[in-house]
Amino acid sequence: MKTWMGKLRLVLLLLTMPCINIFYGLLNNPDRGVKSLVTDIDRGVPFIKAFVIPYLFWIVFIFIILIYLLIKDEKTFVRTILTIDVCLVFCFTIYYFFQTTVPRPVVDGSDLLSRLVNTVYYYDQPFNCFPSIHCLTSYIMIKAISQSNIRNRINFSIITLISVLIILSTMFIKQHVVLDAISAIIIGNGVFETFTILYKEQAAQWTRKQSSSLMMKRKLET
């Protein structure tokens, strides 16, 4: 019973992400003015519509990895969710005060990939770009599995490969620019490492407390 209650609390923690993400739609507009962070590097990045596949796979990928961590490594799961939640707050704060946009190409054609790209463009306005949430959460998945006790060559390679493809996809279908990706990685890494340090300090304090209690018990016994 306790185990199931514990799992339920973790599932409820997972639901904090979509709750916070409500603000994405509210901020996804040019009402506060917009800026462009497009550089010569971005102008040289080709448009490759095939990358819409990993771009759209992103939400499924994040959900699968979080459930995987929930089942296999609860401590890393909690750290990962808290990191994403804090990072989302950072992102939405930046979107409010520093809104950016990315120019999109006109995508002609009736093939499946062209239709998918145009669907993305239709439902997601070209704002809320800096930092990229796609890049942010994908990078956090790499950090999570790299520091998890369930890491092995297979799961690390698969998660890293898919995450990198998603990050690249944001630039190849012109949803984001290079600075959007870089800023997302910096923020994600900083917040995740902060929670890692706090977790290690908490674990160290618990160990010292247990050791102190054991020594006291032995003294009383003698």
C-alpha cells in the first residue's frame, strides 16, 4: 500500500509539468514586442523537412523517459522533474520580458513531411523561442540518464542519440536558432547540477545523522 501511495505521489509530481506549461500558450504572442537572435550561422543552416519527425516525437520521447525513470530510478526521476519545472519557470519569465521570434520559410508541397511542417507552423506561433523548451528538456534527459544508477551503454546511447536529433531538428525546421539551443543547454545543465549538489548534501547529512545515532547507541550499550 505504501509503495503504491509513493508511486501515486510521483505521478502527481509528473503532472506539475503540464500545469506549468499552461503559461506557454498565454505568452506565445508578439504583444510585448519581439526581437530576433538570428545569426549568420542560422542563415547557413539548411531547411530539412525530414527533421519534423524527431521534432514531433519529442513529447512522446520525454514522456517515455520520465516513466522509465519513475519505474526504475525514483530519485533521478524526482530530480529530473524538479529541474524541468524550475527551467520552465525560467523560460516563461524570459519569454515575458524578452520575447523572440524566428522567421520561417514558405513550405510548398503536398507530401507528408511538408504537411507535417506546416501543421507545426500552424499550431505553434513563431514566438517563445529563447530558450528552446525542446532543446532544454531533451538535454535534461541526457543529464538524467548519465547520472542515473540504471545507466548502461544501450540506454545512454539511445537517449543521447534521440535527444541530439531533437535538438538539431529545432534548427533544421526553422523553429529555433543556435542561441536558443545553447541557452537551453546552459540553463538545463545549471539547474540540474544545482539539484544534484543539493541531493548529495542531503544524502551526506542523512549519513552523518545515521552514523551519529549508531555511535550514540553503542555508547549507551557499553
